[in-house]
Amino acid sequence: DTDCNQKRPIDLVVCSPLMRCIQTALHIFPNFSSICCHGDVREAFGMHYPDRRRPLSQIKANFPNLTYHQQSLSSEDDIDWQPHKRETQVDVEKRVASFLAWLTEQPQESIVVVTHGVFIECALLKYFPQVLEFGKKRVYNCEVYVAHLAYDGNQHELNNVKQIA
């Protein structure tokens, strides 16, 4: 279904492994039973300490009811974060593509992704730039976008993207 305005029950919530994002997901969906922590939807990493992931064992101890995507969260420590190098837009776009490939393989249809501004901005600029006026507009905290993800066997597309909050 390509109508993003249609209210549907949520089948899955995916969130970043950064503490602020996990807390946001749990605040918005306090009784939801299917929340998956996925490393590909984290904020751009490097240089900024708030964008550094805590040790995985600490996250799992604090949030034992979440599921954890093992491939994207394979190391105990945040080996991608570097104090003197920030991830580039091209690097984030690669993570976006990786995440969209994973997302198209999921059986759920109505999925909420709780993530960060840079991740959303890179995804929209690559797959639906008109919603951000081709780079003239930024993504800010607490903004909500809805979209339909399509995959034709060759490439991913975001369709009917709308900012709703």
C-alpha cells in the first residue's frame, strides 16, 4: 500500500543503539514488545562524544527486553567512533543503503524507525531529496517523516515521503 496517511498498527520499532534514541523509542512506545536496536541507524559517528555508543553489554543490561541486530552490533565497544575523524555523508549513505536492504527483508509491513537527524537527512537527500527542497532544508530533532519503502529487486526507493510533525 502506498498511502502513508493511512493509520495502521505498528508491527516493529527499530532504534539506534545510542542511549538517547533507545530512551526516546521506549518513551514513545512504552509497552511495545518488538523493539530492535540496529547499529546502522545510529547518528554519524566520530569526534562528538554524545555520538559514541556505550559498551554493548551495558546497553543490553540496561535494556534487556530489546532485540539487538547482531551484524550491525558485533563488537562490545564502539570501534567505529574515532575522536579525530567524523563519518562522511557518503559513509552515512552506505549505512542507509545497508539498513534499507535489511528493512526490505523484514516480514513486518508497518515499521517505525527511531533514529537521528543526520541519518534521516542523508536518507532523504539520497532517496527523496525534494522533501528537503534538494538540500535547502535541514532535519531537526523530533521531526517525524512517513514514507513507503519500495524495492524493485535492483534499487530502493522512498515514495510518498511527508513530514508529519
